[in-house]
Amino acid sequence: MKGKSEGFVREVALENEAATEIMGAQIAAILKSGDAVALSGDLGAGKTTLARAMLRALGIGEDVPSPTFTLVQHYETRQLSIDHFDLYRLEDEMEMEQLGLEDTLQTGVALIEWPDRAGPRFFADALHIELEITGEHSRRATLSGPAEWAARLFESTNS
Ligand SMILES: Nc1ncnc2c1ncn2[C@@H]1O[C@H](COP(=O)(O)OP(=O)(O)OP(=O)(O)O)[C@@H](O)[C@H]1O
Ligand SMILES: [Mg+2]
């Protein structure tokens, strides 16, 4: 996929949690080593729910705890290693370096909740997903990022 990235924005209405899980599985299906997916939105918007759906779809059978206190949880499948970050409690940029995000992106996939906590210089290449609460069970997801992501997400298989 060549060409200059102009960026894309696409809104997806998620009627219920099942819809969030389906979207998670669709995104998981195209993930490869070096990818970052940045998940933003208010407390309880569904970032961990979506990350869990992706991890499950990638074949993680074990429990997927929220990395609220550990800041990062590591997973391995046969094809991929995945780090799930939650930067809500990040103290400073020093701590960000210690978390090893750059190593992750050399060797695997990073899913990042609260990416804004890391400062603006991170995640320029990431698929950004902003979740908004629109009802008790419904959410709006706004996907954005370099155009290459749109090509990978929307020009593949079904959906
Ligand atoms: N359509 C939906 N998609 C995702 N979660 C939903 C949806 N409808 C209801 N929920 C509920 O909303 C809550 C989302 O919680 P979750 O921990 O995923 O949020 P979060 O964005 O990770 O919050 P935090 O910032 O505290 O980490 C869960 O209780 C989930 O069951
Ligand atoms: Mg969370």
C-alpha cells in the first residue's frame, strides 16, 4: 500500500456490546507486527472492552485484566506478540520510555488506552479509535489515522 497518507476518518455506530466485539475482531484480523492501535474516550467508554475483543479474536484464551495498575500487559500468540497498555496512570515521559513501547513496535502490536497521556509525539502512525458513550449499551467509534489503515480495514474481505 503505497502513496502519501492523507489520513481518514470514519464513524461507526456500535449499537451494543456485541457490535463492539465484532469491530474488535475485524480490526484484529488485519493486525501485524509494528501496528499501534490507540484507544481513547472517557472512563467506561469501552476501550478495555474493545481491546479484550481484539485479544480474544487473536486467540488469547486467558483472562485479560485491565492494565490500569500494571500499565502494560503482555500476550503472545503463535503469530504475534501484543502489549496492551493503559497510560491513565502514567507519571511522566521517563516512565513512558521504561514501558518499552518502542521495543513492542519492533516486534509486535501495541494496543494503547489513554494514548494522550504519553504526549503528542507518540502514535502518529497508529489507528486511532475514539469511543463515545451514546446510550447505556451504545457507543460511537470514530476511527482515524493514516489512509493506509483505511485501505487495510475497509478494502479487505467482507464487513
Ligand atoms: N457497545 C458497548 N461497547 C463497549 N462497552 C459497552 C458497550 N455497551 C456497554 N458497555 C459497557 O461499558 C463498560 C466499558 O468499560 P471499559 O472498561 O471497557 O471502559 P474503558 O474505556 O476501558 O474505561 P477506563 O478508562 O476506565 O479504562 C463495560 O461495563 C461494558 O460492558
Ligand atoms: Mg480501560
